[in-house]
Amino acid sequence: MDAIEKLLNSVLPEKKELIALLECDDGEVWEKLFGAARAVCEKHYGNEVFARGLIEFTSYCKNDCFYCGLRRSNSKAQRYRLSFEEILERCESGYALGFRTFVLQGGEDGYFDDESICRIVREIKRRCGGCAVTLSLGERPTDSFKAFFDAGADRYLLRHETVSARHYALLHPPEMSYAARIDCLYALKAIGFQTGCGFMVGTPFQTTEMLADELAFLTQFKPHMAGIGPFLPHRDTPFKDFGGGSVQTTLKMLALSRLLCPEILLPATTALGTAAAGGRERGILAGANVVMPNLSPASCREKYSIYDNKLNMGAESSEGLAELAARMKKIGRVLATCRGDSLVKN
């Protein structure tokens, strides 16, 4: 079998084959692969695109990642925290709109200790019957993850950012460790979370070989979800002068991820929509099947500035749900606000 045949059979090609394919710009080859990725997605999930209500509840972060606008060294960052009631109000508002999954995302903020996160999770589950709660809070001790799960959290998103330890060290300060990040992912899965990992495409110092390794990692780790989007620079970070990641390469990685992990949930990320007009739709047509409209208070959205020019209004927002549904309809998809659980088994 050649590389394309392998992919069509969900078989991981050899690394050199993946590199050659990722470096191939033959439009016909990629149209075939994008079409195959769409077909695989439809086989498992139908024509639904799952909408998650995203609540960015704190812009404080103890970490100093070189790519992120929320890094602790960025004195220009606008910091905020939502209160317990503000978080619950946003969930109840989203629930009334039909959302049945809420994603609580924030920097690694010690203000929100285990007890406060558990209290928030329990109350969301109490007030919003039948919903799923996804947490994206960064690295925490295994006991904390277990407490969140026991409180009722269903899913946890933790991007590993790169599968290369050497590359990880070029993107993060010395106190952060690739091994610790990967250990967290395995701990989350062992506890029983639907677990999401993910990486940026086009980060400084990334190579095509590393992208091939990312695909191998996905097939081995078998996450329930993977967040894959282009790197976008932020003006107040050490990486401010680097160019953004390629939209086309991101689409290639989405399609290959879908072919290799047929039952995975793949978001068409806000970064993809920010990087190119129609980027979100292009992501869906390359095999993605999740979108995350922003439920955060409008006054906070611009403050959660992880990269420059981040979209947060219109079809990226909960207020723009009808517009987003219309856009999905144009490409033959139906926007679904149900729980949309991953079909990947733990």
C-alpha cells in the first residue's frame, strides 16, 4: 500500500511517507484526502457539527509560555476573573440557547483552587440538567483531576503543544516540562475523562518531521478530541516577530488526523477562523466537526488575548448562533448543540 491507501484504511504510514505527503502541494491529492476525511467524519458522526459553549473565566496565568499573550510576564495583559455567579449565569444563558456542553477555559490561576472548581462543576450540573462539562485549566496534580471528575466534570482539554521534548523546551520556560504535560494527559485518561490533547501548526522551530510525529502520537494516545490550529503570534510575547502558521498545513493535519483517528472529535478552531476568511468552514470540510462559540461576557472577550486579532464576536459568539448555523448549512452541515460525546472508547 502507498501512503494514501494506508490513510484511507486508517493505517499509519511510515514517517518518511507522512513527511513527503505533508510537503506535497498537489491540489488533486489533497482534494482526495479532504474528501475522504469528510466521508469518514460523516460515517461516524453524520452531518452534525457540535457546538460547545466556551467560557473563558480567568485571564490570570502563572506560566510564562513564549507564545501566549496571557503569559505572566506580559504586564500589558488585561487580567480578569469571573465570579462563581457570573460563570453560572453564562452557563444558564447558554443552556437556554440550547447548549448542552460547556467548556470552562482559563490560564493556570491558583485563585481557583480544587474546592472552587468542584463547586462550580457541581452547580453547573445541578442547574443545567443533562449537560457535559469540559475543563481546560492546564496542569494540575492527579488528585485535583480526580476531584474534578468526582464532582461531575466529563471532559478535560490539555494541549500538549508538541510531541518533541526538545521543541517543548524552545516554546516554554525551564520550569515547565514536556514529561509533566504528557503525564497529565495519561492521568486524565486513566481517571476516566474524555481527554483532549492538541498542538499548534507552524510554531517557531517546528519541522515537518515533528508534524509527522504528532500524527503518530495521536494514533498511539487515542485522545477523544484533538485541538489543532495554526500558531498566531501575539505582539507582547517573545515570538511576536514570527509569522503565523500555514492555514493549508493546518487543514492537512486535520484531514490526516481524521483519517488516522476516525472517531476523534476535531474542532475547527477560532485560530483557524482568525487566520483566514472562511477558515472555520474550510476546517469542517477537511474533517473537523466541533465549533466553540464564545459564551464569555462581551466585556471580557478582548481581554482573553492569547494571540493577536482573536475573533470573539459574530459567528464566533453565542449571540451569532443563527449566523453560525447558516454558515454550516451552506456547506451541508447541521449545527448541533447536543452533548456530542466522543465515540472514542477509553
